[in-house]
Amino acid sequence: MTPAAALAEIKALAEPGRAAQVAAYMKVDRVYLGVPMPALNDLTKAWRQSLSVAERVALADALWQTNIHEARIAAAKLLTQARIRPDDAVWALIKSWVPDFDAWAIADHACMAGQKRLQADPARLDEVEPWTRSDHLWTRRAALVITLPWTKQNHPKPADLAIRERVLGWAARYVDDPDWFIQKAVAWWLRDLSKHDPDRVRAFLGEHGARMKPFARKEAGKYLA
């Protein structure tokens, strides 16, 4: 499938009037087509089933470079799959996108693809850790969003507990960051973890909560009794 053909398929799913609504909501200057997410999900699922890994990587790369909102999300969805072999090129492409992040929706979809690659090879966390020291807000935020799977385990293995503590260390360094999106990312990580390990979240908040923004501290403790 050529990038032009793929983009034509995406455009064919646009709903009249929706593009302006999405653009107003996202507040980032780029082209919006107005394609509903369920339709984009169905389209990219069909592409995943019909294309090889190499073809998917090439198409995802081309779609990302268009800088069209729905095309970038489709690029991420093309690569969001638990089992991909080989996946080195997939991981490399996802990493290459991170400096381009400038809005939460595209960043989150790309991070969901990245989550699968981290779970497939947790050693890649060594490549993520430098993101926490980036001058780029969205790169720093991505370090927490891409590691969210480690908040969701009820019975983590020792290696997973070590990863959890590693990321909590990153979050502890973030609590002094005044940016809303960083505070929200810390709160998101803690809120999700509280569903599975509330005591650890209470301990984190006891140690660091006073330095968090009030809204983030409240969000982090949302599910704590």
C-alpha cells in the first residue's frame, strides 16, 4: 500500500464538520481531517492484518511525516501490537517520533505503541531514562506514559517491582516541575498504581505529595480510601 493510498482511505472516513471541532479541542496548528476514532481503529486493524512488519514500518513512517493529526495517530496504531517479530525497527521508529510530540493525543497513541515494545524487552527502559532529563516537555512526559503498564500489575514479579520503583524515582524528580502536563502525568501514574498497590502510592504521597500541585495530588489519591 502506498502512503497516498493509505491517506486517501483515511480521508474517506472523515465526517463533515468534525475537523473544526477536533482542531479547536487539540489547540495545535496542524491539519485535522475529522475522522472518528472507531473508524480509524477499524482501518488500521485491517492494515495490520494485511501488511508485513517492514511494510507497516514504512507506511507508519510516511504517515507520521505528513503531520496530519489522524495520519499520525494511524501511524501509531499500525505499530500497536503485543507480538511483533522482529521489532527493532518498530521500536526505533517510535523512539524517533518522541522529539516531534507536541500534543497529548498523538503522544499518547505513540506511547501506547511504545508500551508494547517495552513490555517485549524491558531492557529498553535504559533508552527511555534519558528522556526524563530532556528539555522537551513532551519527551519528559512520555517517559511516564510509556511505562504505564507497570502500574497495572496485581502480582508483579521482582523484576517488575524493580521497574516500578525505578519509574517512581523518575516521578519523584518530576514533582517539582510546575508544568501542568508533567504534574498530570505524575498523577496519572500514581492514580493507576493506587488501584493495585495503594500503600505504595500513600508512601509516595507522604514523601513527595506536598511538593505536587494540589490538582495533581488530588488526582493521584482519587482511589485511595
